[in-house]
Amino acid sequence: MQISVTRFFSLVLLVLLAGCNPASKNAPSEDLGMPVILDTDANNELDDQHALAYLLLNEQAFDVVGITVNATSSGGEIEEHLKEANRVVSLVGWKEKVPVIRGANGDFPEIRPTLDQEIFDGSEAVNFIIEKAMKKRKSPLVLLPVGKLTNVALALEKKPAIAKRIRIVWLGSNYPDPGEYNLENDTAALNYILKCDVRFEMATVRYGQSTGTAAVKVARREIYTRMPGLGPVVEEAVTGRHGGSFTCFGDYSVDLFRHIEQLEDGCFRSLFDMAAVAIVKDPSWAEEKEIPCPLYLQNDWAEQPENDRKIVIWENFNKDAILSDFYNTLEMSQGTVP
């Protein structure tokens, strides 16, 4: 009896000491998800915003290290992309939880010669990516660019050592067909990465086909029905891209769909970027295929069948599973105040 009492008080003491140990409180949680940086041209259309909200609200799956932005041809200057990313971050209650970093306004070929300068176009995002990639981790840092590849290519050029410490999952290309918006906005950045010895995966787009992220599409009427009120409710209202005042992402989603003009068949819109986030969360929602790494030359793919370097192509996305999880994620956080 005396031994069991002694053991009891010893265990109590150990518990109390552990609770008082600052190191134990600050130690990284084993429950943290995979480390991710989302790189986005947030002000371009509306799928970036849905990808960003979905990513941030999946706290069990992702440890979101930061958000970096870049500018593409249809979204205005870099400040507009920064503002839009911050709108979504605020609307899902992450304003104080994740940094949003200004990236490149220009393209890889024009910025590349300036990388030896202390400050250059995109330096904030490039240095941020390098810093976080070089941090010691149990798993590679996932870079999830859903716009052009400029920021990522610049980071690889400035600090080649990050290549072994990152996994790039890019929403882009119609492979094996030519074209696609993200690709065409900085083809040089894509080719630079294709020539690097870095883990590289492409979530295909394939407009009008059933095999790419273009197939993960929603009707405007569905958004009007499903999205109102979804997501956390924030105390400080956010002014939207097209005006108006919003306190949850679901209502902002409705507004974005109300204002967009480019809709397939008059009423559908693909959520390309959100689908790319989804298959990083659950790879079973698409099919992956390993291929010898090609290049993109003279506006078409140049295959290199003998190339020992391999990359991954993602295709045949499970639309129903992805959209179901997207809605469920928003519903699970509905009404909560961060």
C-alpha cells in the first residue's frame, strides 16, 4: 500500500512539473498537419479565394506557414493581389495567424538578373520561401503555387539548396496539350523548374475536358444555395473586391460568383485551385502518373522519354468527393467566432 501511494504522488509531481515546463508548452505539436505555403494570384478570378479559404480551414490537414502572392495579367498589380488575399484571410479568422507576403509583380527572366541585390521585385516572398524551406522539418515543405511559378523559380535560383527540402504541387498546364493561363504567364519560370532536380507535380487544368481540374466545377445557382452564411463569422466586417461588406467567407463567395462574367455554359465555373489543395489533402481524390520530365518549348510540350528525371501529373479528379469535402469544411466552421 505504501509503494502505490508513493508512486501516485510521484506521478502527480511529474504531471505538475510537465505542466510548468515552458519547453513542453512550446514544443511543436505532433498533431500539426503538413507544412504548406500557398502561392497565389488571388485577385485574378475567384478560384484562388476558395482554395485559400479551404486550405486555412483545414487545420487538421495543413500547417499553413504563409501565403505569398504574385501578379498575373488579368488581376492587376501586385498590391491588388495582396489586398484580395488579405480579405480572405481576414474572413476566415486567420488575420493574426498567418503572414501574407508580397511577391513578384514581374516575371522570372526580368527579375532573375537582380537576385544579387538586397531588395528586388518579389524579394519579400522569395526570402520568405527560402527561410521556411531551410527550416528543419520532419517532412518537406509543400509549395502550392496556384498561379504562375515566378516566386518559386526565383527562390530556387537564389538558394538551390532548397530543392531537396521542398515539394512543389503546381496548379497549371493542360499537359499533354499546350496552353493554360498559369503556364503562359511565365513560361520561363516553368522551364527553369523543369530543369531543376526538385520534386515537381502538376495538377492539370485541361479546359473543357473531364480529366483535369476544370471538371471540378459548380453552378452559380449551387453557390447561391449552399454558400450563404458558411464559414466562421468575424466581428470586423471586410469590404469585398467589388464593394459590399462581409463577415463570413460564404457570403463573399456568393458575391464573387455574382460578379464573375466568365462562366462555362452560362452558369458553371471550375474551382481549379481548390481542387489542387484537395488532392494534396487526400491524394485518393485524383490519379497520379509519373512521367519523364518534358520541357515547354515554342508553345508546346517537348517530350524527353529518356530523361531520368521524373515528375508527377495529377488527373482524373474526383469532383464529388472534392466538392463534398469543401462544403463540409465550410459547414463545420459555420458560425464560429475566432
